[in-house]
Amino acid sequence: MSLKEITLYTDGACSGNPGAGGWGAVLIYNGAQKELSGYEAQTTNNRMELTAAIRGLEALKEPCRVKLYTDSQYLVNAFQ
């Protein structure tokens, strides 16, 4: 059985560090797109970057092959 290939774009931001922040994730499969987002009143930029990836992965309903795109070196370097 081959796994579905999902593309996941993530981003997080914060106004002040710590401060108000938000995150977003976009999942794409076979031309279909699902957008997720959230907000925290008091958080950090790195926390929002990680939250975007976590929430995007949590949205998967079955095991998948995921291509994750992020501009966060904090997130990328966690896996090296």
C-alpha cells in the first residue's frame, strides 16, 4: 500500500517576543486544500512556528508521506 503524498505549508509569527502571536498551516492533497490557523495572546515566535507544524500534522486522518515547507530555521534544525 502506498501512502498519500500531502504538502504542508506552515508559518508562525509573533508581535513582540513574547507577545501576541498566530500560526497558519495549509494542507494540499490532489488539488484539495485545507487551511488551519490559530492565535495565542501571549506566546513566542518559535512556539507559533512549532504549533503550525504540529497542528498541520495532527489534522491528518491517516498515515501519509508529508512534504513540509517552513521558513523557520528553528523547526528545520530540530530534525537535523
